[in-house]
Amino acid sequence: MISQISDTRFGKLIAPIAGLSVWLIVALSANWLAPFDPFLVVGEGLRGPSIRHPLGTDLIGRDLMSGVIHGARTSAVIVLGVASIVVVVAFLIGLTSGFLGGVVDDVLMRVSEAFQVVPRFFLAIVAIAYFGSGVDKLIVILGLTSWSGLARVIRAETLSVRESTYVEAAQLFGSGTLRTIFREILPNVLPTSSVYLMLLLSRVLLLEASLAFIGLSDPGSISWGYLAGSSQAYLRSAWWVALFPGLAILLAALCLTSVGDALGERK
Amino acid sequence: MRKILSIALSSLLSISMLPAWSANAATTAIPKAPCTKEGDAARGPKKEKLVCAEVQGSKIWVPRGGDLVVAISQDPGSLNPAATTAGAVHTASELMFNGLVELDDKLNPVPELAESWTVNKKATIYTFKLRRGVKWHDGQPFTSADVKYTFDEVLLKYHSRTRAAMLSALSVVNTPDKYTVKFIFKESYGPLLLQLDVTEAPIVPAHIYRGSDPTKNPANLAPIGTGPFKFGSYTRGAEIVLNKNPDYFKKGKPYLDRVIMRVIPNSATQVVAFESGSVDFLWGIPGPQRARLLARKKVFDTLVTRRNPGGANCMMTVSFNLRRSITSNLGVRQAIFHALNREAFLRNVIFSEGSVAVSPFSKGIVWAWGRNLKLPEYSTAKANALLDAAGWTGRDGSTRTAQGVSGVANGTKLSIDFLHFPTFSAYAELYKAQLREVGIDVRLRPLESGPFSTAVFRNRDFDTNIISYCNGNDPEIGIRRMYDSAQIGSVAFSNAAAYSNMTVDGLFQQARNTLSISQRQGLYQKIQEQLVKDVPYVWLVETKGTRIFTSSCGGFRAYSLFAEEAYCSS
Amino acid sequence: MSRYVLRRLAQVVPTVLGITLITFVLVHLAPGDPVEVLASGNGDEGYYSFMRAKYRLDEPLLVQLWTYLTNVLRGDLGTSYLTGEPVFKMITPRIGSTLLLAFSSIIVSMTVGIALGVIAALRAGKFLDRAVLRVSVLTAAAPSFWVAQVLLLVFALRLGIFPSDGRNSPGFEGSGFTRVLDTLWHLVLPLSVLAIQESSTLARLTRTGVVDQMSEDHIRLARAKGLSEFKVIIQHALRRALPPVVTVIGGRVGHVFSGAVVVELIFGWPGLGQLILSSSQSRDTPVLLGVLMIIAGAVVVTNLLTDLSYVLIDPRVRLR
């Protein structure tokens, strides 16, 4: 019976959505939940998990559990920030391109291709090196370089919906363009876009971790990527400093991709 | 299914946690058997070729030939050690060059390219007689013209320590004949003999560089030197191969056939490469790995030293920008000093590989460091009291705000920035954490060398920063530039704090003009007492380097030309 | 067909130029003075003015851009601010390494990924299918430096089978065949890190595509004709399922280049990844722009090739 439920689309969504909700709750209540200030030295450096510090301490003696909890908030901010930028820009460009077609479409698609071609990681490295690291700058950089894929998806869906007869019918009956968009196009565009978005966001998390590994993350805020990436050198002697934040990233990325997969599954 | 997955995953993880077993673990140390006549040949117990050689003053049987593989952390980009003090360049290239005078492990000057020297009574003229028959790697003879060119066109323009110390004092470098060099100073100059080793003043060939920009000459990528090893190849980003110089002026040396410098940017990978046997020598061990590696004494050997290719007697120093309103306040600076638990830096950041600074000068300059100085001790109570007294009594969350601080509007947060190289991020985070406890908010700004120098020295756009100031083997070399008001300028790694005290300037000048060590010591003691009162910097920790190498190699020196007498059994 | 090819080729140039434009403007708008790098921490105002004039940094942005673009079209990528070396000479020794790593990972991950996807589709709904799915989801979500470290520890240290770093053994002097073998031996671990992550994505996509195809009419027809299940899948379902997979590969090239940076750093692989990091951190703009252009060019060309192969695989595809 359980396997029957879990095989349905709804069933597959339960676990990952629960995971994402936990993430969100932890992120919102970080200040109350964390036992210590994540920036303060509260113990000996590189001590393993103990009662006082369930996840151990990092190199300079900060509590890792508080770090992971606050990291949930920073990572959530990054992911939501990037998502907002990507969604707004991609929808604007994708809808316009698909709906209007012609020259506008061509130009916009060329622009999006230019953004898609240079690997995001490289652009992020360049931008951070020249403009400085910082969560706000990171969100802008990642947002502005990630919208092109989604824009294409939206454009494709818009195109196919536009061709379909009942949109023409609706327009014949005098529905305004905006209403057409909202009532006919958007509902069809949403499923594919959400799949794409979820995959994108999980990649953003991993990208941030890789940037931190290179030393390009924001040192003023604790994020999972920063904790996991900058402690990679201790994997052999102080495994907890790298493992727990890395696990957090892994689980969060898993939840995001699972939601995406479940949404994209055809019945 | 889940079972199989978890079994697979856990076996993978546990394989990596098992104690190491690798192909080359079973190496044994080479016995140091003494011999009598240098150059004698013999066969060892395993039929390997041995030669009687001089290593650090004693004659022992060493294996002949072999390759030494050394791991370096950065692609150097240039192999000209005279045009920069960058550690990466010096590490990769010093073995190809020489200085006029070397310093032994007790810092006594020892002939190198110069075979003898005389100093006049007033110490204004130093005359060096150069060794004859020394050849550059391309066969050209080494002469005094090379020394003059190197000083005039390269060192005094581009080598930050030598330039800062000598440019204003040196009048001219004369070459009366091909094998004589005269340094003529404007006034008495005491420390010259300590500044002529391959780290502070390597000699480059005039016939190669004359007429070109020394920082952009293609010879920087395929250098010609006089040193024990010749340039073999430089595969960018991968490795630098140095071959034995068969015509080296120290007959019989070096003992190795090749030294191969491998570029391995990631420190964890360096340790793996070392433990798996593909690398023989590491310049340093990442802190958390130290205990584990040092326990394997039979297989590895270590060497601890204060002298590095990038400079000797290095001290991690926090600079205050004395021209900014917050940090210009003496009470605030003292408070920050009190708030920093320097023991914690020693333990957690460098894993006790060094010592807490007890004076502004490094203890490595044995005769010059300040005795019985009372540096502000770790005390959050005192720090808080001083900040309260300075008027930072308001609160905004956990950060203090101004309430009656001169030059600062009421309600301003006590928020300062901290500039640092990305490699020093552990220092940065501990600094931030410790200052947070006394209500100071720190904004970290990691910057690479170029942008860092611009921000600190050219634009003075910082509140505090951290620099590894290498003091050198004499205060004139690396210390004076930090405090001399004449050194406030855009040259990198000069007087970062913009400290300006006429009395101190005068004392430094006097010390430079004196030859007597005891007199100089008295002067430097006075200087340091004043510095402790003025707190232009926080003298954090002195760092040492631990070199680690496989026991099948030996003969390494703790300082310049580290592999001149090294050997490896193949 | 050839019209399509020409059209696509013609689109390459504006795309690459567009990227150059964007990045050029980006780095020149950044705070900081490029002469700092040129002066390498030396010098007084006189030296600065001299350097500024020599590199024509006083001219307006558009003029500098124009000069740069015209130089590039003539094959001159400029000289490094830091070492004075021609940018071309700095990039050439490294580009081979990165391309080798990137393309071999793509080929391996394509083979492994598609094969795994087909296997999963063949056993759809059963144990093997779910196993492939779960493993691929996990590996795709793991940070790449984790995967790299585990491989390094297990295969280079504990088992000692593969070397831990570099493109060739230290001081390797062989040439020809021995050199190729040595390079391949060093390639295995870095390639595996990239391939593991890429093939998991491709496996899932192939499986979905094939499974979807299985319910189509032409499959039923093939089965009715009496063809073996294996032939049905390979010759019919896979053929139709491949185009979206292949298109995705084109899009993943950028990904692989990004992943290569971390892999190159961990394994000391001497490629462009290290160069882009060092040149951006030291603000060596000419080198940086050169590397970005080359990478962009490589990605665009790969996209072009995959688009063309798309046509070859499924000739029914209508070309816009």
C-alpha cells in the first residue's frame, strides 16, 4: 500500500517537500534555534562531536551546528534570490519572445545564447575577483547568468500554446493579451518551467560550494558552501567539519531535484 | 537494494579511513657513515653508487645521482628572483642562482660568489673580491659587471626589501676591475653583509638582461644563473625541471641529478602525493595533518626553520591605518591588541608551528629583539574598559556605537574592515570572532596580492589588514621599512600603518650607521620600547616552516639553496 | 542542409563577439586601476603614466574595445599585464590539457550514461532501474570536490593504482607512445570525477526518453514484426530518444568546463582552469579575456557540432 502511494506523483513529492519545509523553517528561525553565535569562538578548535557541540567545532573553535543552522538561512537566501531573478527575467523574455515572434524573438534568443555560452562558473570567478565577494553580488551574478535556459523553455512552451486553437478562439472572442497569457499560457508553461527551475537551483547550491572551495565565497556570512568548501583540506583529520555541511548541501540538492523530477513525470 | 547501496558506500568510505598502505611506505633512512677523502667512490650494501661528499660540514657517504621531487603550491609565473620577493618565484628559482655572500645557520657571512671582502673603518666602503672562473649556465664568465647591473637595474628597482633598505643609503656600486666590486655608501652602513644572500640579493646575468625590462624579459621563463642547478624545462602550471650544473664553482656539488618542482595547488593533494611516494619533499604541512604525519618518524623526516625562500623571520602583523578616524585613536588600538588572544592564533591557525610575538622585532634576530617589553596582554576586560573610555559606549545589537567619540558621529557602529590574502583567511576569521566578543564588527575583505597592495599602499583604503612581514636577518632588511616615515608611499609592503615618529626615524638612522652590535642593540631596544607605547601594529605570531621529506633523501639545508648538498637514494 | 550549416556557422561569430563585449565591459567597469598589475607594486606616478600610455589605458572605453577586437581578429590576443608574455603563448600549452579532459569526459560519460540509461529502460520498474536512478541522483547532488577527494584517497593513496596529480609523471622524458600512455594514466582520476556526474544526468535522460518511446506505435509495430527486444530498443526506441539527449550534451559542455576548474585544482591538472583563477585574482585582464574567449569559442563550436549531429541522427527533424 505504501509503495502504491509512493509511486504516485503525489507520493513522490511528500518526502522532498517535507525536506524543503524543514530547510525553510530552520532558515527562518536560525537565530532562536542555533545554540551559539556561529561567529564566536566557543570551544577548542577541531573537536569532534560532543554533547556540548553535537556536530563538533571548526578550525578556530566555532560551533558547527550553529554554523550549519545559520548556513541554512544563507543558502536559502541565495537560492530564493537567484530563483526570483531567474523567474522574473526568464518569464519576461521567454513570454515576449514566444508571443511576439519575429525580429524581437531572434534578437532576444541571440542575447540569451550569448549568456548561455560562457560557463557560469567562469563568469562568477571573474565577477567576484573584480567586484568582490558578497552574498548580494553572488545572487545577482548567478541570477543574471542562469535565466537563459529557462527563458528558452518558456519560449518553446509559449510558442506551442500560441499555435493551439483555443487560444485563437479565445482571442477571437476578445480576451485581452494579458488575460490570454494568464489563463491559457501560464498554466501550460508552469510544469516544465518548475522542473527546470528546481534543477537549476540545486546546481546553484553546488556552484556556491565550489566557489567557496576556491576561496571566493563571502567570508562575512556563513553558508553551507562556505563551511563544506573551505574545510575540504581537513577531510582526513577532522571529517565532521566537511561532512555535515556537505550532507546538508547534498540533502537540499536532492530535495530540489526530487521535486523537479516528480513534477516533470508524465502520468 | 538500499542495503547494497549502503554497503557499497560504506566500504568506499571505510577504505579511505583505513591506515595507509602504499607502495613506497617501506623506505629506510640512509645511514650517515663518515668517510675521509671527498670524491672517493664506493658501492653501498645494495650495490648503489656512493660518493664521499661534504654535507653541512661533515664528510659522509652519500648516494650519487637521483631525482628529488618537490611540491610547490603555485605556478610561479616567473623565474627571476631578483625582481621580486614573492615566495613562489623564489622557491622555484633560487637553486639556479647565488648571492655574493651566504649566511650559515648561525647567520655568519660565508663566501659565495665573493671569496673575500674588506670593510673600511667607517663602514662606508665595502670591497669584495669575486671568485674567478665562475661561469654562467650559458658558459659566459661571471664578472663584476653582473653585480653592478643586478644592483643598479634590478634589485634596487624591484626587490622590495633590498630597495627599501639600500636605495637611500647607497651612493654607487663601482667595479674597478673584472673581479672587484666596491659598494660606496653615503654614511656608515652596518648591515650589508647580512643582505647579500640569494634570497635578498641574487645576481642575474647582465649580458642577458641589459637593455630590457627585467620584469618582462623572456629569460624570466628560461633563466641563466650561476647556481648548482641549471634550467631544464618549465611546463606552465605543471612542473619546473632543474638539471645538475656540472660546472658549478663548488666542485663536486650538487649530488642530485635533477630537482623537479611539481605544481600542486591543493594542499590536501600535496599530502596524498607525498604519502603515496610520488613527491619527496614538501615545503610545509597543513596544520591538521601535522600530528598524523610527524608520528611516522621512520618514514619521514622534518626540518624546522625560520628562513624561507620568501624571506626570513616572518611575523604575522596586523596593521592599523593611522590616518583613519577610528584606528587613529590609541585607546582603540590598545583595546584591539588586548582583545586578541594570540595564543589562540598560535594553536588554531598555525598549529604551534611558531611562537607568539614577544617584541616588535622577530626573536630570530637574536641580538636585536626587544627584551622585557610588556606587550598588551590578552584581556577582554581591559579591552572593554578602553573602548568604553574612548566613547564607544552605545550598543546596536552586539556591536558598539559611538557616544561622544571625537571625529565620529553619535550612533556610528564600531565597524572596521580587515584586508587579507585569501590564504590567510583562518587568521581573518579568528580575528573577526575575537573582536566580536568586545563589540567590534569586522568586515572581511579577501584580496589577492595585486589588488591588496593597491588598496593598502596606494589608496590607503583600509582600517586594518594583516601582512606576513618577513623581518630578514637584520632589522635594516625587513623591519625598518615598516616604521620609517620615509617609507610611507605606494611601494608594496612598506610602511602600511603610515607610522611617523621623528625620534624613531632618527634612532633607525643611527643604528644603520653603527657597526658595533652592542650599540645597535641599545638603539633597537629604545625603538621597540617606543613602538610598544605607540601600537601602530599588532605583532601577532612568528611563523616557522616545517619541511617534511622522505627518509630516503637527506642533506637539506634549512635556508637558501636548500638542495645544494641534498641527496636521494634511487 | 548546407544552408542550415552555413547559417549556424554565421551565428558563431556574433555570439563570440557578444561574449567578448560583455566581459570586456565588465572587467573595465570594475573598481581598481589596471596599471596596478602592470606596475607590479612598483613605481611612482611617472612609471604609472608611462605604463598607462604604453598600454593605451587612458583612451575611452569604446576605443579600447575597438582596438582589442581588431587585434583579436588579426590573431593578437595582447600581452599579459603581469609577465609581458603574449597571451597566446600562455594559453596554448594549457588549452590542450583542458580540452583533453573536457572532451574525454564527455565521450566517456556519453557512452556510460547512455548505456546505463538503456539498461535501466530495459529493466524498467525493476531493481536495476531503481538502483541506477538512485545512484545517479546521489552523484548528481554531491559536491564535486567531495567526489574528487574520495577518489583521490581510495585510488591514489590506499590502492596506489593511479597517480595523485599532474598530467605526466614527475620529470617524465618519454615521447610518442609512452608519453600518451603516461598522460592517459594520469587522466583517469580527473576524468572519472567529471564523468561520474555527467553520466548520471545522461543516464536518467536516456532512460526517460527510451521508456517514453516504448509506448509509441512504431515500437509496437517493430515488436509485431518479430524483432528481438534488444533490437527494438537499440534500433528504434533509442534512435528516437537520442536527439533530446544529444542536444543536452551540447548544453552540458559549459558545465563540464566549469567542473574542470575544481578538478584541475585538486588534481594539479595543468589546464585553463588554473589560469583563469590566477589571472582573475591578479586582475591580469588580457589573459582573462583570452581564456574566456577560447572557452566560449569551444562551447559554441561544440553546440554547433551537436546541432549538426542531431540532424544526422534523425533526418526527419525539420530544420527551421
